[in-house]
Amino acid sequence: MVLLPRLAKHIMRRSTEELVGMPFRLFIALSYLHDHDGVRQQQLADALCMDAGNIVLLLNELEDLGYISRIRDPADRRRHKVAITNAGREAVERAKHNQEQIEDDILQALDADERDTLWRLLTRAVRRVDDDEPTT
Amino acid sequence: MVLLPRLAKHIMRRSTEELVGMPFRLFIALSYLHDHDGVRQQQLADALCMDAGNIVLLLNELEDLGYISRIRDPADRRRHKVAITNAGREAVERAKHNQEQIEDDILQALDADERDTLWRLLTRAVRRVDDDEPTT
DNA sequence: TATTGTTATACTCTATAACTATA
DNA sequence: TATAGTTATAGAGTATAACAATA
């Protein structure tokens, strides 16, 4: 259970802004929005384990870059729906591509099948945890 | 490649000091020392992706708790070998046991076999990355 | 001169609490 | 009154650089 955070640190250490194309925090958030377009800010906070206040700052950065836009929810005008833009989608694709060499570096010990298995297991675990978050 | 850091955050968020028995950072370091008794401080810095200066502070805390001790290397008196104490070993065991409920929580979506597979893959990946670090 | 560990300092990230607007 | 988002501030964690001891 300590292995996961340790491996994560190795990934973060290597995922420099220069390589990924944006600060790694932003990439993580944008990647989530890529898969969950239109979520509310609070859902983002739960999924990324971040404070709601920091989500605001993070979204400001992404908005300045033109990667997302905030849309007021007509059904409840207090809420914002966060939408990823085309530029945002392209940035995610570029970042994913650039990150592949890090994956090769980190997962040297595993062959292609094993990597596939690892991602499938992680994806299922993350999805379940996301769904469990109190979405209101 | 963003899944791992995201899952790691969920783990860290839930691994409160109250539950684990010590700050999570300390547990990660102590767990590494449990498996690599007698390493030098620089190796620790590489393995944990931390600055050498912060390792000093972290080890000070662990030493104050009586979980580790620093021993000068007779072969090269500049170096410190970091040794885990019996109290340290016991603390790791307790923390691992306490953390099991977090594992259940995070890995709900996976059955016992799948969890086993996941740990085996992660262990191999981490070992390889550790060995690759410039140990001098 | 180069390296190991230490110390002091500055910086980033994160968490806490008060504020605005909508419900 | 309660909730979603914002803002401002304080705190924890992290990195940077200078220092002492040893090689």
C-alpha cells in the first residue's frame, strides 16, 4: 500500500513541465475532464482529492490556457459545469504521447501484456473510487 | 499514467496519522528501511524521490521516535548507514495492519486474486526503478 | 577538489475560514 | 438557512544554496 504512492512520486518527478507541455497537476485535472466532460467543480475536488478552493486556482490556469471553459448550470445557477475545449483535448493527447517515454522508463520490468493488466486493474480501481465519492 | 498518482492521492488522503500511527511520509520511509536496512541517506533520497536535505529532517523525526538510528560507516566516515530499530519494525507492522482497511476501501472493485496480481506487478516495477537509481 | 550529510532560507502546494450569489 | 463557488490567508511540504567534515 506504500508502493503506489512511491511509484507515483517517481512518475511525478519525471513528468516535468518541459516534457509534458504543462504542469503535471494541470495535466492530471485536464485528463480527468477529458474523460468526464461537464462535471461540476465539487466533483473535480472529490475525484482529485483537492480542496474546492484550490480547484478554482487550477481551473483559472486551465482557462487562461484556453483548455477549459466554465458554464453556469441553468438548472442551478450556483453551479459551474466545466467543459474541456478542443484545444484542451489536443493538449491532453500531446501530453499523453509525450509521457509514453516515462512509462517505458518506470515500467521497464513489465512486458506489454503485464502493463496492459496493470492499467486495467488501476482503471477499475479508480473508477470505483470516483463513483463512491459523495457527488450529491 | 495519470491513474497512478490519482490513486496514490486517494490513499494518502485516507492514511491519516490517527489511523496509521504516524505521519504517512514517515511510514513510507520506514517501510522502505524495513525492506532495505542499512542503506545510506542518499539512497533513501533517490528511492523516495526526496531532496537530501529533507531526508535529514525526516530521519530526525524517525530518530526522535526511536524507530531508526544513524551509524557512521567505518569504511567512509562521511556516510551514515540508516538502521531500523526493533521499535521501528513493530511500528511498521502495526501501520501495515491498520492500513488494510484503506486497501479494502480503495480496491473494492478488485477481488483477492486481482489485488495479488496488482501488488506483484507494482512490486516488480518499484524494485526495478529503485535499482536503476544512481547508487554510486 | 569532490562527496556526504547538515543547516538555513525561499518557494510551491495545500488547507482553513470568511465572503458573494444563488437556492 | 444551506450550498457552489470565490477569495485571502496561514500552514505544511519541497526545493535551493551555502556550510562542515571527510575523502
